[in-house]
Amino acid sequence: MGRSAGSAASRDPAAAVPPAGLRRRTAVGVSPRRRLDAEPTAVPPPTHFGDGGNADVLLRRLELTVRRRLDGLLQGDHLGLVPGSGTEAGDSRSYHPGDDVRRMDWFVTARTQTPYVRETIADRELETWVVLDLSASLDFGTADCEKRDLAIAGLAAVSHLTVRDGNRLGAVVTTGERVDRYPALPGRLAADRLLRQVVATPRAAGGRRGDLAAALETLRRPPRRRGLVCVVSDFLGDADWERPLRGLSSRHELLAVEVLDPRELELADVGLLTVVDPETGQTLEVPTGNAEVRRKFAEGAAAQRRQIAATLRRCGAGHLQLRTDRDWVTDVVRFVADRRRAGAGGASR
């Protein structure tokens, strides 16, 4: 599979990978929910930074969306994205299949004749690094926003969930042309400043491939203090990022945020379509009116996504998928809630 969801990796249209160069934008309705079990209610679509509006106004709108909705849906004193992760010993609880045997509480186990494990309390000074892919393949969207906008929204959500109690947030941003590194600093003001700097990152010129592996390597050398590494990307193209990501897993908690567009999964029947790979400039004529072409495209796209998911699992990363045609805040809330339940119930990730 090619790097971009619209990459022309093959001259056979039936074997083409999903089109990241497709520029059609359609109004796709989303039904976000105030509560996960509530009736759908209308909310604004993700902030689109490509509309030429005032960046400060757009960022304020995004920040308000993140803070109001995440705080409204994640009630109580949640621990963010890393439930139970830390070095301080907490309470004991009964063992559940999948628990780390290194956390066995042998004293309580011997006294009760029932397996118990010792929970850990989340470290109060967590260092979080976000590796943000803003290469040309993310300048694409056919629903409510571009993938680039969704990636920035993901950064805003990670910032909101981790920057508290003295936690530090830093970022490495790659476009394929440049790699920008922003030091990890504590506090909400520093996090807001980081978000503004990232939004100001120039778009990558066409014909340049992204280099996610190089961005990941910048976090390996020199080694950082233990913490959370969140990678936001579409993870397309060669999986040369697997080795550096696996290397980070030995020291950090990993979270992968995959951003995608519905047209990267299925082709619409729009007749003869010219697909452009934004990272190579290669074009391909795809006869989308051919049902067999659409079927093979969907099969190839599904196989590509399965391969990405399997690679992330091998690296030990949590996997959150955000789509341009879905309520991304609800997807974030559901993911955090699932991790919290897994941490409380002892399910391994």
C-alpha cells in the first residue's frame, strides 16, 4: 500500500490504494452525542484551519469544544489517558486474567489464598510527548474537515487530558520537509502556546514524503524521562516507523491516534476520477463507476488498515481511530472510558 490514501501505488486502478489526493468535499452528517447513551444532538464540526479564518478565533473555538465536551462527558476525577500507570503502590485487588504477574501482591495472596495484584497510582508529574504527522497526505478531507484539522484536534484533546498537576507536554512535528521540536513544559499556558505554534506550521509542499520514523527517532536519542508518547498520524506508506516506535515502547506508555477519511476506505461512484498522490505528485485515472474496481479498492483499504492495527499492537500501543465523518470528541471519550475500565478491571492492553 502507498503512503497516501489516494496514492497511485499501482498502475492497475483496481489495485490502487485509497485516494488521499481527492479534493471533493461533501456534507456528511455526524450525530455526536452529549452522553454515550443519549440521543444524537447537533454540535459544530471540527475546526477547519484551512478556511482562511483568524487562527486565534479558530483555536479558541477548538479549545472550548475540547474543554466543555470532554469535561462534560468525562465526569469526576479521571486520570486521563494513562489510568493506573505509575510507580507509587496503591491498593490491592483480586487478580484478573491478563494482569501483569509482576504486580502480584504475594502477602495478600498468601493470607487470603486468592490471587491479588497491587495497583499503582498514576504519577503526578507525567511527561507527555506528541509526535504529530502533518505531511502532505493529511491535507485531505471529504467530510467535515481535513485530516490535518483532525490531527490538531487530537493534539488539543491529549493536551487537555494530560496537562494537569504539574504534568509537562512537548511535541515533535514532522511535515516531510522539516521536523520541529517543542520542549516539554508544564502548565496550561505553555500547552496553549504549543498548540498555536503547531497550527502555524506551514503545509508541506507536494511531492515530498513524510518521515514519521525520523520524528520518532528524535525522542529516542537522547532518552527522555519515562512518560507517555502519543503519535498522531494516518500511518500510511512503508511501516519504517515500526522499529523506532517499538524502541520507545520499552520506556514509555504508547498511544497511537490514527486519523482517516471515509474516502480512504470506500470509493464513491463518481465516474472517471483522477487521483493525485500529494506526496509524490503521481496521478492515476480510476474508473469508479466499475463495481469491481470499487470492491477491490475497499478490500485493499481494509487490508491496509488491518496491517496498521497489527503493527501498532506489536509495538504495544493503544490505538484510537478518529474519522473526519464522525464525532471525534465522542470517540476520544469512549477510548478514555475503555482504558479506565481496563485499568480498573485489570484487562491488558
